[in-house]
Amino acid sequence: MSDNLQLWLLFVAVGLGTFLIRLSFIQFHGSAEALIARSKHVLTLLPPAILAALCIPAIVFTRPLTAYQPDYFQWIAALIAILIARFSRSVFWPVAGGMICLWLLRYLTS
Amino acid sequence: MKDDRKQFWLGVRDLLPLMSGVLPFGLITGATGMSLGMDPGMVVGMTALFFAGSAQLAAYSLIQDNAPFIIIVATTMVINLRFAIYSASFAPILGPLPKRYRFSLAYILSDQVYGLCSMPVQMAKNRSERIWYLAGVALALYVTWMISVILGIVLGAGIPAHWSLEFTIPLAFLAMLVTTITSRLLLMVAVISGCCAIAFQLLPFNSGFIVAVVAGVLGGWLLPGWLKMRGTHE
């Protein structure tokens, strides 16, 4: 129960923080143009840095991460997903293609 | 007034093709929450509070790893920093609105809203038309997102574990990563960050993630100047 309470606290904290980020420049409209111009370059570097840090370890190793076990099937599935993502703007097809590839590899070797 | 309503529905209509991308992402978000053992109300509450899919997926994996509170908050905030860019882009049209509209439109800003509303065709419209168009896109996306997460919650309980559906999360991030890499500089940033994330993944409290992001951004910020300097000296 206290576990659930802690999770709710977490959700509220993140929700509030996210809202404040979204509101930031809208609220201080007029007084922050110089800051925006200066930080724009760094802000464009953030998405690839974040996304790579999020997905690369989870693809290279299987959980639990502490075991450091490389999973080659996941590597191949990720390569397929990258190939599809280069042609499709949607997130759906790379994910579907990668998963089908992973299932096929596991089915064929089991 | 009639023109405003037209702009609103135009926004709703322009969002329709993007639903094919939002729906599976929402399904994954809802189903994964259930697979972590949260009750349905909790997943819905989390979704409504976050209204940010990638941050929610990242929070899932950190909750799963038993990461401390502050690391989860810091990580999701870093992921959501991109909203500051959107906030800045829409500040000129949304800033002067009365508080209740300003707050509610800020709450439903998203990647898709930014994508559609920052296209040259939309930028050419007048301020009132742009606001109504933005409201149409944003509200349509909000409803789509909530419904697809709830569908994911309903369907999620019936999905067997050996399907490894959780692997769809890194795959989804990978797909987003590929579409954000539009230059060699950004590719370099991703490579630095990805390598650091692997190298530092055993740091305590999942702090390796933050280290990797900082390293990637610093690399992308400093390396071009450094490489240019070396080039001119040779």
C-alpha cells in the first residue's frame, strides 16, 4: 500500500514537472527570447542523446542488466527496425518488424 | 467564429493520419503498465498526469529497476525537456491568452502538435486561426492517446510473458531515434550517448543514463568546434 502511495507521489511530481516545462516559455512570453535563442542549439542535441541512452543498453543486453548478457537476436531485430525506420515515418512499422524478426529467430532456434 | 470552428476541425482532420502511430504506442504504454503489476486506475492516472508517452515508458523501466524517486523524476524531466522547445515556439500565440486557456493548452502540447502546427502553411495563418487549429490537433491527440492507453490496459492482461512485449519499448525509442537523426552531428551525439550508456550502465541509481545524455550533448556541442580548429591548423 505504501508502495502504491509512493508511486502516486512520483506520478504527481512528474506530472507537475512536465506541465511546468510545457508552460515555461508560454508563461514567461516576452522576457525569455534571448535565452531561447541561446539554448536552441543545445536543445536540438537533446533528443538523439536521450533516445540513444534509453534504448541502446536495453537492446544490447537482456535483463537483468547486471548479468551483462548480450542478446544477438535482439541486435538483429534492432537492425531490422533501423532499416524499416529509415523508410517509414511512423513508429509502428519498425516496432512491428523488429518484434516479428525476434519471434521468428526464437521460434527457429527453439 | 465560424472560421475559428473550421480551423479547429481542420486540426482534428490533420491529426487523423497520425493516429496509426499514436495507437500502438498507447497500446504498448497501457499494456506495459499492467505487466508491471499496477492496477488499471493507477495506469490511467499516471497517463493523465504524465501525458508524455516516452517519459512514461522510461519511468516504467526505472520503476522496474527499483531506481530511487529522485532519479526517476530527473530522468523523466530530461526526456520532457523537448517540451520547452515547443513551449518557446508557441509562446507568441499562446502567451497572451487568459490563464485557463493558457494552462490547458500548455498541458496538452505534444510532439505531434508541434510537428503539425510548425509547418509553413500553418505559420502563415493569423493568430486566432493558429490557436484554434492548435486546439483541434492537441485535443484530438489527447483523446486518441487516452483511449489507446485504456485499450492497452484492457488487452494487456491477456498477453503472455514469453512474447517479450517489453522489447517493443527500446524498439520504439530506436525508431524515434532514427527519425531524429537528420545530420552527421546528431548521429555523433547518438553514438556518444549510446556508448556511454553501455559503459556506465552499472553506475548506482541508474545515474549512468544522465551521464550518457550529458556526454552526448557536450560532445555534440564541443566537438564540431574542436574538429574545425584542428582542421585549420593542419
